[in-house]
Amino acid sequence: MTSKAYLFEYSSLNLVIHILKKMRKIHIICGPTASGKSAYALDMAQKIRAIIINADALQVYKQLKIITCCPKEEDLKITQHFLYNHIDIFEEYNAHKYVNQVVEVLTALPDHIPTIIVGGTGMYLQFLIQGVHRLPEIDSQIRKSVRDKISDPIKLYKELKEIDPLSASTLNQLDTKRISRALEVYLQTSKSITSFYRDDNLYRPLEGCDITTHLLLLDRKKLYENCNKRFESLIKQGALDEAQKILPLWDNLHTSAKKALGLKELVNYLKDEVSLDDAIKVAQQKTRNFAKRQMTWFRHQLKADHIIS
């Protein structure tokens, strides 16, 4: 694919436009981790005979079913689930690919089937609801050359500032994810990434659909209790065995899969660097911290039709 192909690789634009003109009913269920989103979604799916689409950035990985709390086998028998455990942990995955795949799922389904999109990854949901700017496809060699430098964020930022000072001026020097993306786009197109952030370049994937958002916001004390109990439950379900399989791959793993809550702590335990009790306590603390950040984000960034507490 050439650098002139400025698109997300949406499979068929005509089909996408066709489906978006129909009033498909979509329920978006969101909230912080351990708030009960999956159970809420499954209960709703049974009542309205809906299918479920994942909106969690880490539940996409094949090798992380347990530690990311993916639906269990008995849940999968109740209704169809999409975009869970379909990506290898070494594969790059991002919000742009996610939007593309959601559109592909919706395009393949009859428009009369109710749809539930459930998850806590705010950017994924924001792109679906508010739209996303089309960015160029990046050549794999360019991406690799940029990612090889990511361990030195200051040097990476300096390189971007030299060739694209406009983009650099809008970014934090330590935000390697956005710096890398801006650098990739410039190397691919010789254009600043800011030039793609135009209203006429905004794609709204769910435009024309009938969307209802449900935000789960538990009492903070209850939410933190859920975070603690959930990680203890994951250990009983086999999270350690899952981490053991990741251990030989850990040092060469450079995708977002490495960010799965608790995975690093369990790997550290398996390396004999910490005790299991300490690994669990740190993982629980990080989970609570993450849930707190999610609560703040959803309160300020998402306008919900229904708030469940």
C-alpha cells in the first residue's frame, strides 16, 4: 500500500456508508475496571437478544484471556461476542484498527440485531461516538525504525522537533506514543500529523445509528473492593499460569499487551524478584489507581444517557 492511501483500511467504504444510514440500535456500556460492565452487558444482551462487541484494548489479545477478565466459555454460549482474543500479543493494535474492525462486524451483521459495545478504553469509545481523523497507513519499516528509538524519549522528541516543530510543540516530551505516531506520519508523508486533523477528514463510524450510553460509576470504596477481589480471583482462575507462558516472551514484548494490569507484577514474581503477596498487593494498587483515572475520564469526557451507581 502506498503512502498516498490516506485511509484506515476500512474494508468497503460503500458498505460502511450503507450500514450507517440504517438506524441500528447500539448500547454502549462503559466505566472503570471492576465496575461490573461485562455482567451488565450480558444481562442486557439476554433481555434484548443483542450481540456484544469488545471495547477493551487489552481483551483483544489471545494470550491474555484470564488476566484481562475476558468472557468465560459459558458467557460465550449465551450470545455472540466479537473482537475478543483475536490479536497476537506481538501484533500492534490501536484505536484506528479497532474502529475498522467494529465497522467490519457491524457491516456483516443484519441491521435489525441490537448491538452492545462494552469496555473501558475511553479512546476507543470516543473514536466510535465522536469520530476519528483518517491517518495514513504506515510502512512497517518506518514503524520499526521509529519504535526502535522509543527507549530514548528525549532523543525521539528532538528528532520530531527538528522535522515537524508544529506537532512537537503540542506534545509532552515524554509522551512516546504520540511522538512516535507523529514521527511515523511525517516520515511516511512528509506532512505534519496536524495537517490530517481537519473537520473534512473526520470519519464518524456510528453516524446514523441509534446510540444509548450506559456509564457504570460505583461508589469509590465499593469499586476499590472489587479491584482487590477481582485480582485475587484471577490468581485462583490461573493468571499465574498465563503469566508463566508470557515469561519467555517478556523481554521481546513491545506492544500494549505488556500493559495488562497485574501482568508485570506476576512476571516479576516468576522471576523471583518479589514475593507473590507483594506482587498481588502492587497489582491491586495499580488496578485501583487505574480505575480512579478511568472514573475521572468518563465523568469529564463522556456524556452518558444513563448513569448506573
